[in-house]
Amino acid sequence: MPSHSSVPSKPLPWRVGLAYGGLGVPLAFVSLPLYVNLPHHYAAVAGVPLAGLGAVLLATRALDAVLDPALGRMADRLLQSGLRTAWLAAVLSSVLMALGFAALWHPPNASQASLLGWLAASLLLCTLAYSAVSILHQAWGTRWGGEPDWRARVTAWREGSTLAGVLLASVLPTWLGFDATSMVLMMALALSLLGLHSLRRSSAIPASTVQLHTKPAKPSPWADASFRRLLSVFMLNGVAAAIPATLLPFFVMDRLQAPDLRPLLLVCYFGAAAAGLPLWVKAVSRWGLAPSWRAGMLASVIAFSITPWLGAGDSWIFTIICLTSGLALGADLALPGALLTGVIHESGQGGSAEGRYLGWWACAAKLNLALAAGLCLPLLAAMGYRSGTTDPAGLQALAWAYGGLPCLFKLMAWACLWRGERLHQSWRLK
């Protein structure tokens, strides 16, 4: 197993952490509306049928997902060509992403088929550019390697910035509309890319941290058993998060009958996650990476298990659930990426193949979201649920899909992670 003794174990300087992680803010302006607001916008505002909407979301997100490994290989080539080349590629992709995002919220006044075509084209442009930027961004920081607590801090800076963006993205579309949100996205992209540019000559990160124990990249990360096991945990846990993310607007509007509370609920959820990030980073130094992540999974199941029994008038209970499950979300954000960094560097691929691993990692995340939208929405339609319905059977189906399925997938992920710890002792390192 490669040693990381020469990698600094002291906390990442806050200026470097902010300059690196800051790009997560504008990326959240894209990811949250696409996966939370977009399905409801096209179903309730544009009048697109759920079955057709689910099919388009499944197809476009699946295509985006299968291209992520190629984008990962491209990220490796860009980083090997130099940080300036990588940064310029991030700038170009960011411009395309912003244009696609703005187009999504201005569909033409046309037939349902034309609306679905506009959705597919705009969504592909936006998500492919988003994938290129986010994979490159993650690979940049993953190359630093380091001890478990160092890796957790690097990931926490990136995910903490993402949460800050999520908090803004959860309220700005409702308060200001999507035109203003698009303008804020462009300004945030410009500022964060300038911050990332400053890292090219930063003396706070020794050059040796991206050159340790490298060797020619393997043909595929799938040759790495530890990566396969970690990815299976990540996917099961990701499905558990993707289902409620897709169904939240429907659940709040139709089951709780509290549409005006949705921005507040999102702020509570993601605000609690941001507050919990430092706690989970500290937990790593006490329990280790994988045990801390398992604790977060169980906390999430406990908090979310009563959701299927909620109904109209239970908004205050759901607010408490959002706060407690949000605290648990901090583990899902900070710890999987830190485990992945360790897997890459232990395989000897640090400094040469981060993009390959992260491409498949991003592909798995996209497939989770595609399955959540492409399977849950048509399934709910088959069970009698329609957006805006008051039918008790349809609302009960919505409640179980929103609250029951995530708990099941979380418990499956917990079991797989527990088994992975027994096979890979380094996952327990503090």
C-alpha cells in the first residue's frame, strides 16, 4: 500500500480551500433546480404528462451518464497538459452550461412533442457541460491525496461550498425567478473560476502531493476491487437520496398541502447539512471514514422513517425531519469522496487516473438520478397518482415512494459498506 507520509496532514489553509471549493457554489445553481424544480416545472407549469416527462428525463440523463467516463479521461489529459489548459477548458464548459441552463426555463409555446424536444436538447447541453466542469473540478482536488483527515477536509471544502450554493439555489428561483437565478449563476461562475485560477501558482500545496506513487493508468478502474465495492455503496446510497429529491415538490404540494413552505424546507435541510459538515470531519478523526459514514446512514433512516405517515397539517413535523436528515446528509457529502481519494491513491493511480475514476463515479450519480425520475414518476402514474390529485390512494402511493423506498436503499448501502470495511481495513483509518 502506498504511503502518504510525505503528504501534509495539517488542515488545508482556508484561502486555498475556499479558492478550490468555491466552484461548488455555481455548480449547485445548476444541479438543484435541474433535479428538484425542473420535473415539477414541466409537469405543473408547462403541462407535460408525467409518463412522457419521465421518459425524456431518463433518456437524457442516461446518455449524459454514459458519457461521463469519456469526460473523465479527457479531464486526465487536460490536467496532464497543465493547469492552465485545464482551467481554460473549465471556462469554456461553464459558458455552455450557463447557456443551456437559461434555455431550460424558456421553452417555446408549442405542442407537447416540441416541449419535450426543447427539454431534451437544452438539458443535454447543460448537463454535459456541467459534467465536464464538475469532473475536472473533483479531479483537481483528488490529485492532492493525503491522510484521511486531510482528504475529508478537501472534500468538505468542496461540498460545503456546494451546500452554500444549494441554499441560495433553493430560494432564489422562488423569490427572483429563473432569469435572475441565471444571472447570479453567471456571476458566481466568473468569481469561482478566478479563484480556481489562483491555485495554479499556490505555494500552500506542495507539488509532490500530485506526483506521489504514480504509474501508468490501468485500462479501467473496474480492475480495482475496492473501487467496485465502494461504487456499489455509493450507488445504493445515491438512489436513496435521488428518490426524495425528485419527489419533494410533489410531496410538499399534494401530500402536505404546504407549497409555500418548500423554500424554507430546502433551507432547513441543506442548512443543517452545512452545519453538520464540521461534525462529520471531526468524526473521521475519532471513528474513521467508513464507520462515520455508516453512522450518518443510520441517522438518516431514523429521521426519515416516519415520513410515509405524514399528511396535511404535519408540516412542522416534516420540518424537524428535514433538519435531522440534513445533519445526516453531511456524512454523505464529505465522506464518500474522501474514501474514493484513498482508493485511487492506494491503487497507485494518484496523479494519473483521477479523471477515469471520477468519470465512472459521476456516471453512477447520474444513473441514480435518472432511475429516480425515469422509474418513480411512471410508477406513480401507474399507481394512480397525478400532480395536484386529492385521491387518497394516489397520495398514499406518493408517501411510500417518497419516504419508504429511501430507507430501504439506505439500509442496503449500510450493509454493503459494513462488508467493505471488513475487506479493506484502510477504510477504517482515522
